[in-house]
Amino acid sequence: MKWHITILIALIAGFITACDKNDPGTDSNTAQQEQPQAETHSDHEAGEDHEAEEKLITFAEAKNLGALTVEPAAVRELTWQISVPGTVRSDAYRLVHVTPLVSGRLVKVLGLLGNSVKQGESLAVLDSRELGLAQADYLTALSEIWVAKQAYERAKTLIEDKVIAPSEFQRREGLYKAAKTKVQIGADKLRILGMDREAITRLQSDQTIHTTTIIRSPMQGVITKRHATIGEIAGPDSTLFVVTDLTTVWTIASLPEKELRFVSTGTSVTVSVSAYPDREFTGTVTYISDEIDPATRTVSVRAEVPNSDRALKPEMFARMQIDAAEPRRILAIPKEAIFLLDNASVVFIKGVSGYMPRQVQASHTHGNWVEIHDGLTAGEEVVVSGGFSLKALLQKEAMGEGGHGH
């Protein structure tokens, strides 16, 4: 019996020993599996530090680049501008469609596309049968009134001598008044057909019918459209020319709904076009639509822009900078501090060891200041002058022409 107990105790002891040996082995394997992961994470951090170190321009390297000016980024209360795309348009209030007042055939066309014309300048000559007939009717009326007047004057004498009955006197008086009315109607018709007072007086004196009429520009401007051709028939429903005063133009833009509260009529705007990248045109908001475009959630805004040298052309694409009505507190840095590097907006931050490029998200322009939405905090020191030299050094190293020598 004792030897059975001895054997059982030995078996239990052996089992416990075997379990103790298995546990350390398991821990060892787990540690071996976790260790490579820790090394990989460490290598990743080292890679990031190495990449940042490669982009760092040390103070020693920057010493040879010339003077650098550094200022802290700060929250400022600034007036700001809302930038929206737009299109240059002719001022619809300074545009006129030139049409003949009478039907006829064009026998001469003087106005050419693009010509500058003065008010009253001849644009075309029209030969009109209608005008000729109206002049003939007027001359006939003049003859009739002369006869009617003579009969009326004689009737006044005869009625006094009681040679004619009162009814005859009234008849002749009525004929004279009707003739006067006919002459007045004839003269009015000639004026409607384009003859001025001098031309009508000349017709009365020389008794000669002139079937041609001159089509003149009703205002000073530029011929922006021409549809007149010699020999064609034209009438009051025919637009022969479009004359536009381009000394003032409109810029039409679509303003986002959320920006509407910052804009009102009378607000100043600055307009730029790609044709003149170094030039800005100033104007004033003259109209804000009362309807929102449901598809784009924008409202149409119109600005009037002086254009004395006609540099702005209708249908040009434009960029409109609208001065916001209210200033606001924003994080802003000078324009000169922002550069385009690897297709991103970057600034150079002054650190403990040197200057480091950092990508930022820029927004509205406020005069010489640019609003920063992301990538920068107030108090960080930014290179505001001389940063171009830092950018050039980075680009040079990226092309393999130089190195930091770390």
C-alpha cells in the first residue's frame, strides 16, 4: 500500500514540474513575437524623424542665404474680401440697337464693326419709296391748303357784303381747317419717318422729293455688332447696328448664399482678368438679385466698373474681389510668407534648430494679409521675408544638386 502512495506522489510531482517548464516557454515565444513589432514601430518613428530632419534648413545653412525676417503669426481684426468668379458684360443701359425708322433698300453702309462713333454720326443710307410717297403727300397738302386759304379769305369778304349765305362761308372755313390739319399730319408723318425740321422746311421751299434718308448713331460708342449689307431691304424691325458705350462695363458674379450678409449695394470691388495679370480694376456693386439660384445656392451680383481705355471686353472671365461690409478677427500672415511647393501652399516656420516648411490651408485675402484656416497657430514664428531663398534651397536639394551634410 505504501509503495502505491509513493508512486502517486511521484507522478503528481512530475506533472507539476512539466507545467512549470511549459509556462516560461510560452512567455518566451510571446515576447519573441512582440519584439519585431516594437522594432518596426521604432523604425517608423525613426524614418519620420529622419524625413523631417532632411527638410530642415539649419541656421548655419540659412546664414548664407541673406537676411530673413521672422514674425509671429497673430490673430488680427481685418477687413476682408470675398473672391468670386465672374464675367464681364456690356452695360445694358449704355447699349442701343440702331434700326431705320422707314422701310427701304440700303444703298450705302458707312459704319464698320469696331468703329468708334459719335452721336449723330452717319452709319448708313437708305433709299425709301415710303418716304418719297410721304413727301409727295405733304407737298399735295401744301397745295391744297393754299387753295383752301384763298377761298376762305374771299369768303370772309363776301359774307360781310352778304353776297354768300352763311352756310357757304362755313363750308369754306371747314375746308381750310381740314387742309391745315392735313398739312400738320403730313409734317408729323415726315418727322416720324426721320426727317427733321430743317429737312421739312427745305422740302417746302424747293418742292423736291428726296427718297434717301441717313441712318445716324443715337449715341457715342463702339459698333459692337453690324448686320447691314448694301442692297438688302430693311425696316423698323431690322437691327442694322448695335452701338455700345464701353467706357463703363458690368461684371456679373455668383455670390454664395452664406456670404450675402457681408455685401450690399455701394460696396467696393476689385476686378482682375487673366489678360492683364498685373492690373486691377475698381468698381462698385450696383445690383444684388432678390432670387437665389436653387441649383448652386448663389445670388447674382452686378458691379459697375469704369473702363475708359476699353481694356475690359464683354464676355471676358473675371475674378471679383468684394470688400466685406464687416471686419473680423482671423489668424493671418503676410502674402509674402506663403509659397507654392510641391503643389501645396507652405510657410517656413522658425524652430529650435532651423527653418522647416509646413503646409497650410489659406483662404480669403485681406489686402496684404492672407487668412490661414489650418496648419498654423497663433504665436508660431513665420518667415515673412526672404523665404524664397529657403524654397530655392529645398528645390535645389530635391534635384540632387546639394545636400545638408547631416
